[in-house]
Amino acid sequence: MTAATATIDRADGGAHPPSRLLTLAEPGRAMGELASFYALRPLMGLLPRGDGHGVLVLPGFMASDVSTAPLRRLLCDLGYECAGWNLGRNVRVDNARIEAMMACVDALHERTGRPVSIVGWSLGGVFARELAKQAPEKVRLVISLGSPISDDRGHTNARRLFEYLNGHEPEPMRSGNFRLLAEAPPVPTTSILTRTDGVVHWRGSVQADGKDNENIEVVASHCGLGVNPAAVYAIADRLAQPEGDWTPFKPRGLAALFFPGTRLN
């Protein structure tokens, strides 16, 4: 089996959120993935080692750095200069928040003297892609986890809460940004997604085929993606690539068993 790469198929009649059954099962599935992460944590030291470049990890909607702490600690142990965003909960989407995130990129870039990678979970992945569009010279690659990167919010069941807190058009959109979410940034970009996502329908996380774009499918919940062992394997593999030498994901050996081989169409 190999990682899945594909284009979006609209034959199902348009955007819609995941089923309620998947949504209701999210907490229990996520806890199982967290338990699996810690059970396998001693073996994760065998994952590909990093080269010391900076990695900024952005949390999902309504989450904070607490949610990304297990992943960040692992990446630090693998040899990366890893950082959280230190901006509290990911609730408001305004120009000040975008500027603060760009300051995080600038600081990590200056501290390491090299382009940084950005890993974003859910809404954090949307931010990661947009930051890379604004400053591609400072970004090495982008990895999103279950992120609603479609231009249609109908793919997520968090739409009403998001629009209640941020309005139909958040401030960055009124300023002319965040208008082409489905357009990948001009750097290598990976979207990790799951067909069993209970928050963002998997079709909303699929990016179109491109020279440096890919989709990787795992079996996971939305709330567990940041600690799902298969997703973590893919993240470590992507980050360990030599700078300027990006190639599509190909799981090796028994690891291939954990990546569905069907195409996303």
C-alpha cells in the first residue's frame, strides 16, 4: 500500500460535514490514539532524525499549545528546533493574530538561520499554508493535519461556531487575504487527512495534484491526528527530507500497512 494522492471529486453533490456518528466517536477515538502514542513513544526514537532546522507547530481551532505538546516534545527529541506559537487558544482570526504568527516564523527563522517548517493541525494548517504564501523564502515546507483547506466551510461541522466568533468574513479576508485557501503555497506542501474525520470532511482536506503537493491518508480521528502514530510517522518522514530535495511520501516496510492505498476520488 502507498500514500494516497488525488484530486477532489464533487460527484457527491457538494460540500457537507462528516456524519454525526463520526463526530460523536471523536473523544473516545482520540483518547485511544493518545494511548497508542505513549505506548509506542519509546520506539519513536527510531524515526528519521532531523537536521536541526526550526519547526513551528500551530494548534487547531479552540485549542492551544497544550494539544501539540506531545508532538513538539517528540520533534525536539528527533533533533529539531521545535516551537509552539505561545498565543493562547486558537479562537480569533484577525490581522493581529496573523501578524503574531508571522512574528513566530520570523523569530524561529532568525534563531536558526534557515527556512522553517510549519506543521498545522486543523485551522492551524490553514494558517500554516497562508503564512507560507506570505513569506515563502522563510518556509521550508508545510504539513497540515485534517485542515479545512477547501474554499467552502461547508466541509466542517465547526462552521457555525467559527462564524459566530469571527463573522462570515474574518478580518484577514476583508483585508484581501485568505481568499484562495485551496491554492497551495509555493513550497512543498503535505496534507495529512483521514476518511474517518469527525470534524472536517476528508474531501475538504484534499489538495489538488501539484509538483510539490501531496495528500497522505491515515486511519485516525480528527482530534487524535497530532498523536496518531501513522500521522506522526508521516510527519517525521516529511520533515527529515534534505532541504531542496523534496520527494513524494513512500512508506517503507511494514509501515506501508498503516497507509490506505486507495485514491481519494
